[in-house]
Amino acid sequence: ALGYAVPAALGAAFAEQEAPILAFTGDGGLGFNCGELETIARTNQNVSIILFRNNTFGWIRGETVLVNESEPFCTDFSKNTDYLAVAAAFGMHCQKLTDHNNIRPVLEEALGHRGPSFIEVEVVSQDIIAPFVPKWVSSAKKKKLPYLY
């Protein structure tokens, strides 16, 4: 569900105080509960948030473009939002993953850091590379767009 990952991670952290907790979310989902970053930081939870940033509600955009074959309406976000600055302002340890070859060291640093951390990863929207949703892949094939399957 959109917006579930961060509050669920917070609950998991309170339930399992010693375990490192990972939460994977998109920028659309984070928009629903960004304030929980403050709670995670204030209570010094051992939570690592991994933000997949594509500056859009990618699933809605993908459905609109690939299935409905229409122009997306109000799905895109400002590219000026600095999620790393927001997380840092709350007191989280922040990193930006810019090279897929650095996934391991970035994750190791986040998991090795006791306390809250935040990693931003820029990704493309689901209408640019269709995920493994059968009707989307079918549409992507017809349009000669890349897809994962």
C-alpha cells in the first residue's frame, strides 16, 4: 500500500530493538508520511530508509501511459525537492546512491551505522521501463518500449 513502508519500519523497529530494519519506499509513498522520519530520528531507531526516487507516482503514471494510453495528469513531483536535506534535518545519516556498482558499500555503511539512515536512489518511472506486470509488458512490447520480465 502506498505510504506503508516507513511507518511499518518504525513499528518493526520498536518491536525488534536490536535488529536492523530496512524500508523500501518511493517518493510518492514517502510523501504520505515524511513526518515519520522525525520520529525515527528522535527515537534513534535502527531503521534504514531506501528511497526510490522517480519524481512521480510511477505506478499511476505507468497505468495511465501503458494501459489507458492517455497523458498522465498530476502524477509528477517537483524535481527540486531535496529528500536528503529533509532527512538530514531530522538527524538521519544520509547517502545518495549514484552508481549501481556501489550498492554493497552504501548498504554496508547504512547497516553498519547504529541509528537512522536514509539512502536516495534515482530510478526511472514505470512508463519508461515497464515492470513485470503482464498487461504493461504487453503494451510496452507493442510500443517497442523496454520492459522487465
